[in-house]
Amino acid sequence: MSLEFLNAFKFQKKNTFVHNLDPRAKLMFSIVYSISALMFTEIIPLFIIFLSLIPMILLGKMIKEWMRSIRGLSFLVLMIIVLNTFFISLGYAMAMIIRISIMITAFSIFFLTVHPNDLALSLISMKVPYPYAFSFSLAFRFVPTIANEAQNIMDAQQSRGYEMKTSGLINQIKNLFPLLVPLIICSIKRAFNVAEALESRAFGSVNERTYYYTIKYTFKDWLFTFYLICFFILTIYVRIQFGLMPEWLAWLAWEMVV
Amino acid sequence: MPQDYPLILVNDVDYKYLNGTVALKKINLKIYKGELIGIMGKNGAGKTTLIRTFNGLIRPTNGNIYINGENIKSKTTGTLSRKVGIIFQNPEHQVFSNTVEEEIKYSLKSLNLSKQENQIKTNDILKKFNLDKYRERSPLNLSGGETKKLAVASIFCRDPDILVFDEPTLGQDAKEISFFIELIKSEMKIGKTIIIITHNIEFAMEYISRTILMADGKIIADGPTKKVITNEFLVKKSALILPQISQFNIALNDIGIPCPHNIYSKNEMTEFLAGYIKNKSKIVSGEGN
């Protein structure tokens, strides 16, 4: 088992339209798409929403990274298929897979294209107090580090006979201890080290701080925001107008898949 | 003496990480039973990636690895960890039990020993590593050196044929390093094969007989340590520094003292300098007469 897929959510510096968008616009994009995905349970509208994400991936030149994030969650996809097919229907399972793919893609685009510093700046511009904004961006920055650490812990335990697969729920929970205890302890130790390093660099000594870099909402950001608003209004309209989607819509999509 | 067929045979091994980084490129390597091998090279050279392939933690993208003549492709890490024990850099990645004793017992769990055998083995290993007095203590309350010892002990108790250490001297004081050296010596005596990843050039020069030098995912040199790590070109390519004895040798030659290049140890250097001074003083006293 590899946790390398978490690196697919790590910021990568590129000079593209998506990378150059304001982080606030991209945050709005992720939220709008996630809410839109949550509004539907039918395949066709979800599939259309999913298709509308493709230009963003292409414009951001991140096909490889996006594929990796989707592939990394293949286990979750498999679980959705099995559970939903077993308890509801295969058509519903397909819809749920598209829904989760939309949400993962939307946030993957956000994390891949927003630098942690820009994330903090965008939160500050939304009047979030600096210590909280900084903590949030720091947590976001540490995701790949923690993934690496978890991988190292897994390697170290496997080297002394730790078996990943055990039978029975209780045994499976027990089996997590050799991974979780070192991970939590190492994370707490790192948090203390980071806190000390920050304090030694006078973090929080001045209430009103200035910023070397600032972010600005430009014309293209407004244009993108306008698109998001139109898109959101359209999805709400479709949802209200059709109420419950006609059965044939879901089934038609299922026939197409088959 | 090493046997005829290799204990570890690495055949044309490549490894590519998911992010596209090619960490190993066409690695070919033979390691024989009873050898003490050092793997050196700059950070990112592929040293740790290479050792992670030995017990199946990662599987080569291309090529094969044979342990004791068997291809490890279809073997699980659990099975391979009985033959290859890897001691990683950070001991804190291992410890999680309530007591030191339980930590050792956890390592023995997968060996399916009887309760009595398990207890005997635990007692033996705790004694061997001087951890007996900490038996009931939480591993989280041990010092850095003791935690490292515990991590090593938890691999040693499984009695693997091949022991792989990733940076064993890192952050260790002189006493801890000498304990580790004695441990290696005693394991060598009973025929264990030992592989050590290290950046400590003085340590390698003194204790390791064969060194593999890696750079950019390739093996750039493989041979007697003294020859490999005193080669200025190779050392520069691996972002290492020459051993002090070699630096001193170069300095002596720079000031006109003709020091031979095959001097690798403190004793050899002392011998050479004593002879040189003796000759010089003879010449000077001869001139005086």
C-alpha cells in the first residue's frame, strides 16, 4: 500500500491560466462544484458537471497529477461500487463514483494550483485572523510530509513482520496501532518543533502585520467568478425545475455505460 | 570467506516513483554471504530506494532480485522480512508499545514462537542490548540513543540473515557508535551479511571492506572501500569529502613530502612519517658531519 497518491494534492508551480487565477476564485470554484455534485444523484447531470471540469484540468496542464489522485482513491471507488450495488443499485453506484470524482477533482485542482502562502493570504483577505489562516496553510503544507512519514512508518513496521492484512474487524482496528501511535507522536513532536521555530522568529509579536506579497482580484478572476455564478444558478435551476430527475435519465445513462 | 553464488543478486533493476522520478537505473549487484558492505552517495542517489527493494517494500519497475537464489517477485514483505531485516533511520517510526519488553515481543509475534521461547528470546535480546533495566519503561521515555538501540534490537531478535542499516551512526555519540561497531563485529562472526548506508566516510574507511557508490540512481563504483572513497573524482561526484587521512596525504605532497597514495590508515601514516623523519634526520646529521 502506498500513500504516494497524497502527493497528487501537492502544489506544483506552473505558469497556466488556472495557476494564475486568484486563490479565492479557485476556492469558490471547488466549493461551487462540490455543492453542485451534492445536489444530484442522477448520472447524466453529474456526468455533465464532471465534463465541465475537464477544460480546467487541460488548462492547468495537470492531467498526470489528476489521474494520480483519482487512481490513488481506486480503493474508495471499489468500496462505493460494492456497497451501493449490494444495497441500492449499480446505476446509483455509478452516480456516486462520478459525484466523488467531481469533488476530488475540484479540490485536487485547488490544492495543485494554490501555493500554501497564497491560501493564507486569501483567508486573511476574508478577514480570518492571521494565526488561524497561517495554521490552516501550515496544515495544508504538511499533508505530503505526513504522507511520507506514514509511508516510512509502514515500511519500518513491515520490516519487522507487520502484516497489513488481517481478518476480523477488531484485529483490523488493533492492527492500526503500530501505524497510528508513531504517526501521532511524530506529528505532535513536529508541531512542537514548528511552534518553537516560529516563536524564535517572533511569530505573533506584532498585532498588525504587513505582507511582502499581496493578492489581487483581476479582470480574469471576475470573469471566472461570473462563470461560476452562472454555473451555480444553472445547476440550482435544473435541480428545482426537474425536482426529482425522471427515472429514464438515470437509466439512459446506465444503458450508455453498458 | 564469501561463497560462490550471491546471497543477493540484483539484476537490471529499475525503479520509478509515481511522481515520475526514476530512482534506480539498471542496477546490477551481487552481494555474498558474510560480506560487510557500505552504500554511499549523495542524498537522492537511490540508496534507500535500493534497500527497500530487498525486502519487497517496493517492487522494481523492471528487473529481478534474487535472495538466496530465489526470485522475490512473488514473496510478501512479511516472508522476506524474516530473511532481510532493515533498520531505518528514524527509530521513532517503530516504537508504539507500552513497554520496551512488549516492543520486542511485537517483533517476535509473526515468528509463531511458543510463549516460553518468546520470553527467552526477549530476555536474551534485552540483555544483549543493555536494555534489561528499561524493560518496564515506555519506549517513548527513552533517550534518542536508547530508542535507536531498541529499534535495532527489535530487528535483531528476528534473526534475519541479512541486516540492513540506514544511517546507523547518525546522531549517535561515540559510546553508542562503539556499541554498534561491536555488534556488527559479533554478527559478522556468526556469518551474517551486513549492508550499511552511511555518509560517515571515516566510519566507512575504518570498518567497511566493500563500498558501493551511487549517484543519480546508478552504481558508479563498487570495490574495496579504501580505493573507492579515496578516489577524488568519485568522491566529488558523490558529494562526499575525502577521508582525513587522504586530505592529509594530499597536503603532505603539496608541501613536497612524497607521501605514497596507498596510505589509508592512521598506523600506516604514522609509520611513513616516522620513517621519513628518521631518514631526514640522518641526512641532516650526515650533512652536519
